[in-house]
Amino acid sequence: MTPVLLLAAEKESAEVTDWAARAGWVVGLLLFVALVYWLMREGWKWRGTLQGDLPELPTAPPRTGAARLSMSGRYHGSTTAGQWLDRIVAHGLGTRSRAELTLTDAGIDVVRPGATDFFIPLAQLREARLDKGIAGKVLTEGGLLVVTWVHGGKPIDSGFRSDQAAEHAEWVDTLNEMINKTETEGAR
């Protein structure tokens, strides 16, 4: 026999895939992902339990007056004021959603389809500013309207983003003007 024929005779076919081992790895990976998801969910529920001292969110009074400003956009969440990573999840404040904001002389009415609506009374407002981030959401500088308010003695920052970002500056100016006017009248 010639050497070329010997080499051809020694070749083996490709190894057959071990489907049982592959299926075991896939099942193991799926179980790991399910465990991580479950741990994240439990952490979210635990955070809500820790924040259980936060009272129920106020709802809009029957008469709030004429709308000064309105905005359609997204609600990105609430955090402890000044701590942009300390998300508040109690009473649905941690749920991102679409939002319709209406500013009246009584305060800010936040209507969130599919999530809990709430009302921020004017007397509870402390500040409005433009910022670039809040827990879980980072945008360009000034891309987020952050409203600081007090609820149950706890200062809270709530982040909103309008569908028309140019509206943010008007909201900040109007809110801070209303807050300063309220504080000035309260000091008399």
C-alpha cells in the first residue's frame, strides 16, 4: 500500500454531539438565571418592606384649580433626596411608567397609566432642578426634571422626563417661583 492510502484510512469521522450534556448545561443555565431573577425580586420586596414607614401617597383633591403647566412623558422613579441611587419602591414609587403631570396652584398631579397615581401638594414641594440621573436612569446633563418634596417627614426626589425636553426649564422656573412664593408667605 502506498503511504497516501494509509493516511486516508486512518481518518476518523467527527465526534457526535453529546446531547445529554448539552441539555444539562442549558437546564443549569436556565436554573441559574431563574435564581438570579428570584433574588432580585426578593430584594425589591425587601426594600419595600424596609420603606413601610412611608405613608400612603396623597391623591389629588377634587378641586385643584386651573392648570398652569402640563407635561406628557415618563416617570423614572423616586429616591431619598440627595441620594440618587437610594431608590424608593414603597407604594409604587419605584415603578417606571408613562406619566401625565399637571401643575396647579394646589400642587402637581401625577397620573400614571398602569401604576399608582399620586399628588404632590404645593406645601410639600421643596425644589425643582434639572439633573442628569436618578436611580437606574442616566441621561445627558439637564435631561431629567427632578422635583424634591417631603412625604411623611422624608425628603424625596422624583424624576420625570418630558416628551419635549425643552419644557423642563419652564417647569423648573415655575415650580421654584411657586415654592419661593409659598415660603415667603409662610414666613410672614
